Amino acid sequence: MRALTLGLAGRHPLDAEALAWGAELLRSASGAVAGAGYEVQTLRLSSRPLLADMPGCSQVELDGYLGWLQDELDRLGVAFMSLGPVGAVPAQLARVPELAAMLAPRPALNWSVMVAEAGGRLDVAAAEQAGRAMALLAGADEEGLGNFRFAATACVRPGTPFFPAAYHDGPPALSVALQGAGVLALALGGGASLGEVSARVAQQVEQSAAPVVELCRAVCGEAGAAFAGVDLSPAPGPGASVVAALEEAGLGPFGGPGTLALCAAVTSGLQSTSLPTCGYCGLMLPVMEDPVLAGRWEEGRVGLDQLLTYSAVCGTGLDTVPVPGGTSPSDLARVVADMASLAVRYSKPLSARLMPVPGASPGQLSRFSSPYLVNTVVKPVSG
């Protein structure tokens, strides 16, 4: 399992008691799941949107609160918390630069800018501020790792367990993110015709995830929290590749003819189970989190435009895409606008987590030291 994510009900500023309660519930859920033989990679908290709850706070007050949050999370042993999206309203968007400066050095804290609401349309000003945030975060430290904890989001509803897009609204609720590359490999191993893919994926995912769902429901019932569901998006990792699993179907290297149809078939299977779901629930293609996809990207089989095209029929959008460190905020914003336009057109949640690499030019390798990232070639956002 990639993550257990608990959405907290309280408004910001949260207190120590609320954080401690959330951390304890996560530990209980993790213990129950681990006791049944499942490995849990990360425990995460998500919250209501920060600036919506603290619209009038000063820069000093906000910085002090964020520092306190980081310290409390360190004390509780919770490595990840998402503070939700900056809303597409002028008063919140104006604070994006200062928020980027405050959050860049605080490694537990994730955030986003919502550039299109579900059922709404692209907000150009929000896309511009998202591009500005990406450029600022790229220059905030030697590696630009602040962008690993930031995304521009479109049509993403509360309740997704995946970061950095996660946020919450309502009573406390637990959601689950799967490390599903292995499940996908079981579904497609030995070869599968395009017509078989959806049914095989649905059957294998339901068989693998149903016990986890029941375990988490039981934990939530004991703790007095709701169970929000499972995001069936199959997440990769350094030792587990979604793209390698897709290639098990025997339809050729990823990026070649038929790739779009395969992505659509897998996503159809993920979305046709009887399980309670939340979040993206589509094929996830993060370039630098998937070792085989990073290779296909480096070989030139996959580029940014192809990933955008695949997003129309699958999962999360543009994720951990390495671009030159000198990419302008306006160019980053235009990529964000492309992503959001797809999300609005097809009424689906998408996000853009672009990773400008400080000092890197097109054709050079990225230089991230994070254990969650696989370094690969940097490509421009156009051409």
C-alpha cells in the first residue's frame, strides 16, 4: 500500500490534540493492515484548505503556524501532511509567492493551487500563479525538491489519498492509496489481448483490494471515523514499475502504437469494480517515480505531449516531469492550462507536478537525491 491518508475535520489553525488523534488513528490502521500481511509505505494527514480557513492571518502568523505544524508532525512521527489547495480567488492567489517561500523548507508539508474547480472552468490567473510557484520552488534550494510537494490541480475533489493533491472536507475520514504495480502485473502477466485487459484488471484489483477495504472499515468503525474509499490508481515505486506491468500484456514497448488504447482499457478496468473508491482511480504515469517509464522517457518513446494525450483516457495528469530549471513561469503556466483544459473538457481529476531542475538544460540528467525519484533526462516543455 502506498499510503493511508486521514482527512482531519478541524479548521485551521489545528491544535496539538487534533494532530495527535489523527496520528494515533493512522498507527492503529497501519498496525491492523500490517498484521494481515500488508506493507504500508507511508502514513499521511490531509486537511481543509489552509488559506480558506485563515484568510486574514498575517505573514508572521502564517509562518509561525506552519513552523509549529512541521515541529508537531516531526514529534508525532508523521512524515506527510497536505494543506489543501489555494483557491482560485484573488485574495488567496496573491499569497502564493509567500506561501511557496514558507513551505519550501518544511519537508512534511504539501500543497497545491486549484486551477479549475470540479464542474467549473480553467482559471487563467490561478494557472499563472501555479507556474510562478513552480519557478519559485525550483530556486528555493539546490535541487528544487519543493516541487515534489506541490501541484497544480484541476477538478480534484476532497478525499483523494494521493499527494500533493489531497485535501479534506467533512467529518474525519480514512482513504487508501494502493501500491498497485504488482497487482497490474498479475493481471497482465503472460500476455493479454486488448479486448481482455479491462476485465482482467478489474478482477485482479478487486480480489487484491477487497481485504484491505474490510480491514480499514473495521479500524474506522472502532475509531469513530468514516471510510472514504480506496484510490485504485496503481502507483509505481523504485522497485515496482506500472509501465513494466503494462508491457507484460505483450502489446509492445510503452509509447508505441496501441499505448493510448491500453491506457484507456486499464483505466476502464480500474473504474468498473464494486469497491468503494475515491480520488483519481485511473492509470498513474509519474515519469520519475516509475523506473521503466523514466527509461522510456529517456529513450524518446514518451514526451510531455504524449503524457497529456494519455491523461485524456487515464489517471493523474502530468506527474514528476523533469523540465529545465530555466523554464519561465509563463511556459509552466501554459502547460498547467493544457492539463486543466483536459480535466474540464472530460470532467475528470487531473494535476500537474512539474519538476524544473536547477541548472539543468535540455538533454542533461536530473539530479534529485530523493529516494522516491528516479533521475532521467530533462526535456523542454515544447519541441
